[in-house]
Amino acid sequence: MESERRARIAELAATARPVWAEHRDGGALQEFLKEIGCDGVDAVMVTMRVAGCDLGEAQRMFLTTPCRAAELAFHDEVMKGLERSQGDV
């Protein structure tokens, strides 16, 4: 990961830590991150740092929060397309 992105992730994590400390809730964390414009892979990486969890758990927090419904729908459509392209569906 390039140094600018690492610095951005670190800065966003520092900003989000108080939200996690207060609520200890993945939904509240994702809502906060969305409000400050932290989306996609960056939001997952910040979640890993702030919540001290692995990639799978961070993705679950990201994709199962109501404020990330559009991202979940996009993810589901991409996965369906990949499955169709492999002949699995």
C-alpha cells in the first residue's frame, strides 16, 4: 500500500477510535465512516484497525450495516456475475 494511503488510513482510524470506544458497535462505526466519506476498501481497513479484527469480520461489519446497503447490493451483483461466468449458476 502506498504511503499516502497508509497515512490516510491511520488518520481515519485515529478519528474513528472514539466512536468505536463509545459504542463498540460495527453499525455505529460504519455510519460514522460513511458520514466522513470513508468508503469501500478504506472503510474495511479502518474497521480492522479500530475494531482490532480480521479482514473477514471487518467485511461483515461493512456489508451488513444498513447504511452500506448499496455496497452490499453491488457486491452481491458482482458475485452473481462471477458465478454465472464460471457456469456455477
